[in-house]
Amino acid sequence: MAEDLLSWYDVNARDLPWRISPGDGKKDISPNPYYIWMSEIMLQQTTVAAVKEYFIKFTTLWPTVFDMAEANDEDVMAAWAGLGYYARARNLLKCARIIKDQYNGKFPCNEKDLLSLPGIGPYTAAAIMSIAFDEKAIVLDGNIERVMSRIYAVEEPLPNSKKSLWLLAAGLTPDNRPGDYAQAAMDLGATVCTPRSPKCDLCPWNLNCLGLIKGIARDLPFKVPKLKKPTRVGIAYVAINGDQSLLLERRPDKGLLGGMLGWPGSDWAITQAQHLEPLDADWITLNNIIRHTFTHFHLELTVKFASNVKTKPRIGEFLSMEDFNPQDLPTVMRKVWSMVSKL
């Protein structure tokens, strides 16, 4: 089965900016571990389509791990804006600096050392070992979980079935070309064995697929029902002073949107939290509500606006309009600016 999948991959591999093609591998062109690490961190909880643009931007701005290690924190956080899960960007910097200082700029290729690095868990360590160094490691992302569930007709729902799926994936992972095999399994799930309307007629494993034989492939994997997300509320304050500067604050490193630039505001809670306004002003409450969904909750933000303010802020600092770039803001803060900029 592994050879069948590798033969399929040699013809159907996706063209991704961090990947070398199967043909290049035969020319002794090796993957760039920095690229593989960067892409895997970005791909955590994020789609390939969303990551491509950011990967190209980051590797253009910081082409080596040494460049990333020496980068300004605020520049990296600004470049990451919009990609979400901002702890990944902070870990990117921490990890790059450790690789530079402790490993001479060379990524380790063993699981123990990789797991000691910030932002790298079991899946990411396995992906780096396999794809960057062609070590036999068991890679199990969401695409491969779906493929294993269908091939072996695993009816136990996720996430309870993760251990079983890992063992099944381990049984299929070959000694030959394990890096290409891991990417082939990912590509199979992404392009053929898709969540909805899988293209079973194009699958190199269709004759071996117990889910297809049983007629349940399209329904797999089963999943434990998700809990309903709660809704939190908050207030965002947008203030413009007489010289058209904007009041912004950088959020604490720890916590949601940590280290990112944004509008001062209240805490986000189930009921409106007590808070101090960032400065004294004639605040106008805008009619529309900003709605945004995070992993664990929905957010509804009331926006308050004040112009031509003259008092000193209690929270945050004014940034000139020339130095302000909405693209440096996380998505929810961009939504606030989009509303205010239309006034």
C-alpha cells in the first residue's frame, strides 16, 4: 500500500512553496529544515491556502533561521497579523533564537530535542523528522486521521480514536521515503479523501478501503459532538486626537492575541466587565456590533469612538496615521477599524 501511495504521489504531489517535489528528491535536492519548521508551525490549526502567502512573506523577510532569530519581535508579530493563534508567532521567535544560540543554526533531527523546543509538539516533531530529514516518524494530522479512519473503517469517534489511528498509521509508514510518504498521505486526504464528496474512484487505496467496502467511507471519521461555544462581550475604544494620531495598545505577551497591537478595551467576559476608559473623552457608541469567532467562544464587541481628543491616555499610546497600518492588526481589530474608517 505504501508503494502504491508513493507512486500516486510522484504524479499528483501538490506544489507547495516549502516543499521539494518528488522529482527533486531523486536529484539529491534536500528539503530545507527551516522551511519545513516554518510551514508546520504556520499550518497548526490553519489551512494550506491561508498559509502560503504568509510563508512566502516570512521567508522573504527572514530567509534563514539566523534572520528570524535576530528579527524585531514587533515586526514579526505585525507580519503574523491575520493568521491567528498568535502564540505561534511568539514561539517562532523563541525557537529560532534557541536554534541559533544552542544548535548553531541547525535544527535537531531527533524527537527528544525537537520536543524541547517552544511550539513543537509530537505531531510537529514527527513532521519535521520525517519531511525535513527523511527519518521514519509517524505523522498524523487531520487529513491522515480521516484517511486512516476510512481505510480501516474505524467507527470509534475522534478524538477518542487518536491512539488507534496512530497505531494504524505506524503500520503503514514505510522505511523507504518516509518523508514523501507522510506528504503523500497528507495530499491524499487534502485532494482525494476529502471531508465531503471524496473522490474514491481516484484513490490509489480504493481496493483496500474497508470504509468504502462497507459503504460508510463518506461518513467517517465519526466525531464526539462539540460543546456549544459561549458568547462573550466587550468594548473597543477608538480615539483620534487633534493631529489625527490613533490610540493603540500592545496586548500582554500571554493570553489571547498576546503581543499584538490593538484598540484599548474592556476584558471579554460573559457579562460586561467593569473597566476603566482609556482616556476622558466624549465617547460615541456606534450602532453596529463587531462579531468574531475564536476557537472556544464567540465575541461581540461594542465600539466606542472619540475624535479630536486632547487628554493624556491612561492606557496605550498614540500612533501617527503615517505609522499606522491596519494590516498589522489581528483580524478582530481590523474589523473594528473597518467600521470606524467608514464614519
